[in-house]
Amino acid sequence: MKSEEDKMDQLDRYLEGNMTEAEKQLFESRLESDSELRDALKDHKLLIETIESAAMKDTLSQVMAQQRDKGKAGVRSINRTWIAVAASVVILFGAFFFLGPFSGGGNLYEEYYQPDPGLPTTMSTESNLRFTEAMVQYKQGEYRSALAEFDQLMNDNPASDTLLFYRGICHMELDQPEVSAFLFNQISTDSRLFGEKAQWYRALALLQDDNTAEAIAALQVISDQADHRYHEQANTLLEKL
Amino acid sequence: MAILTMNRKAYRTDQDLIEGLKRNDSKALDALYQMSFGQVKQWMMQNNGSEQDAEDIFQDAVLAVWKNVKEGKYEKKNNVKLSTYLFQVCKFRWYENLKSARVKYNTKLDSEMDVIDTDGMNEISEQSERVKYLHQLFHQLGEKCKSILQFYYYQKMPLAQIAEQMGYTAQSAKNEKYRCMQRLKKLHQN
């Protein structure tokens, strides 16, 4: 008399194709005559289907989450059209900035936002070659690839205000303002190069994210400091909110 | 394990992909995603969908297609490329979704749907519902049972290796596997 475990073992070996030819023939002839065995096989298949379906759904969720993160980090290549569009968007933003805010229509964040022009990339030493490359991509409006590079550099230099700042701008360009606000918030207000800039762009990112209440609070902080380099802009923007 | 080290480049043809899906290889899912998701997302965005909608629909569709591949039903759809088939399934699912939500969709979508071979599409919808049902059922099991059953039936890991990994003797691993299958059977009967 076979134990229940052994019976299940036999079903497994049949489904896995691990039976010898003779064994298989015997099993299949029994299947024809033994309805109990047929039911057992059917039940067993249902259980396996359950396990595989559940695991497959979980695996797919994981795969998609990973791919999504990779996409955010810019590993996925972007096509030339996209770059061209991004570049023209940058030019448009620039034009709005110089022509002054247009009235009506578009939202305030779009009126006030233009990406930071970036840092000079002419002088590069071996050690910051990668940063230079990233900066070149940034300036060309290739924010996805730039971001991927900046993120890599971040691993070696987690506290760099420069990296925090430009990653923040990239995320704004990629329409992920909540990430930008989070990054800008980590930059110390004392940072000579980026402290005040980060405060301003954080306010814009909050606006982009439709978080008007926090944006106003952030702008108020800037407006309260008469010598803040974005003092005037913060004031005029506050009036419109 | 050979399956784990196989890289994406191995998935060059539909036949490779189908074999991969049959083996439950996550790299095949990866390849499918890279091949099709962008296209699906773009189309969804043009048809009242959000990025989240695109992800939901795509996930549903991949699972349904995977099931059809597993059950040999896909191969019967002779000469339809896997990516084409997957895209059609996504379109159909989204179309159904819009219809049931009574969202205003453009008539362009209507005419597009006319071209799709809707034969077997209702079965597809049933397949994705079925996966969701089986998924929640399986997750009612305890962690140990889920692990041992996934290792054996999903990852096709030999029992000896599972025993080693989970700290069982060969015999107790076999007993555990049996016990967990019985539990799962109970869940189905409830």
C-alpha cells in the first residue's frame, strides 16, 4: 500500500515527464480505468496552477517595478526624437524666462521655471571626467542619461550638494517633482553655491506637484530674506498664488 | 542553474520567448516588458489612460498570455507574433475597461477594435481574473508553505536542494511539501 506522499510523488513524476516509458504506460492505462486517479490528477494540476499563477504574478510585479526604477535612472535608452523634443522644451522655457512671464493660461510653475544652466564643462581633470560627461548630457537636455550618471556618482559621494541639486532638476524635467522636492530639501541652506537655488527650485517643484500650500510656505521663507537672490521672484510669485 | 544565468540576448525569437514563459523564467518577462511596454503605454496615454492604467493592463495581459502559452493555446493562434498578440490583448482589455466605466472614448478606438481578432479575447479576460483569484488564494498559506511550494513547482528546484536551503531532511521536505499541498487543497474547497 502506497502512502499518500508516494501517490503525490507519482503524480509529480508523471507531470514532470520523469517516468520511464513502461511506468508511464502503466500509469496511463490506470488513468483510463480509475476515475479516482483521474480526479486526483485533476486536483493536483489545479494546485500547481495556483502556485505557478501566484508566483508568476508576484514575479511580474517585481520585474515591472525593477524596470520602472531602471527607467527612472535612465538606463533605458531614449530616442532622438525625445531628445529633440526635450531640447526644444528647454529653448521654450528659456524664451519665456527672457520675455518675462506670460499672462493667463499655463500654470505658474511653468512661467517661473527654467532648468539651471549647469556648470562649466570646459575644464576637466581625470577625476571628474564622469561628472563632466553627465553635465554635458544635462546641458543637451538628455536628462535621463544625465540622471543615470549623477545617480552613479552619488554612490561615491552621497553628501554632494552639486549632485543633489542637478539630480533634483533632472527629476523635475522628468516630471517627478516630489522626488525633486525631496532632494532639494537635503541641501543645506548654508551651501554657498546651491543653498538659495535649492530653496527656490524646491518651491517650484512643489508647485509642479500641485502642492500649493507647501509651495507658499517655501516661498514665504525666501520672501522673508531681503538679501535672498530669489527674493523678488518669490514675492511676485506669491502675489499670484 | 542554467536558466538563471541565461541572459536577455537569448530571447531573440518568439520561440525562445515561448520556451522561457513555459519555464516561468523571469528573464522572459523582462524581455517581454522591454519589447512591448513602451508601445502599450504610449497607446494607452492616447486613449484616456494613465501610466498606472498602462501598468495594470499590461500586467493583466502578460499573465493571461503566459497562461495561454502554458496551456498550449497560444500556439494554436498560428503566425501571430507574440508582441502583436500581447498588444491586441492590452487594447482589448482597455477597450472593455472603458466601455464598462462608460468613459467617453473616441470613435477611432471603435474602428480600431473592429480590426482586432476578438476570437478568444473573452477567454483572455477570464484568464486574468483567474490568476487574480488563484493569487489571493495562495497567499492565504503560511510563509513556509509558500516557499516550499514555489521552490518546487514554480522554480522547479529539486527537493534535495529545497531541503538543504530550508534546513529539512530529504524526508521531512517531502512530508512538508505534501502537507502544504493538502492545505492548499483545503483552501480551494472552502
